[in-house]
Amino acid sequence: MKLITRRGYIEVKARVTEMIPDGVVFTFFHFAEAAANVLTQAKCLDPVAKIPEYKVSAARIEKI
């Protein structure tokens, strides 16, 4: 599938599961094969821990 946000897109394999609620897409961001960091706001840091915040973004999926 193609996972698309305003910042770009990545191509990933999809697995449908009941563990993730309807309307939600989850992907790992720390593997080069699924470089989701290009799809999110990478400049935001947690104000307390000073680490990257959760990667949350509006997205759509397309079958390829």
C-alpha cells in the first residue's frame, strides 16, 4: 500500500488487524524499509524529555 501525508509517501506492506481501531493506521518509524519519519513533523520534541514526540499525522492509504 502507499501511505500518504502532506509531507510525502512511503510504500509498505499492509496487515489488517482488530488490534488497531477503525480509522487508524500504525507503522514503525525506526526501520529504513518503512521510513515513516518522512511523513510526520520530525522537528517537534517532547517539552520535558527532549525526545521526538509521537509521530502523529493525518494520512490516507492507497492500494498499489
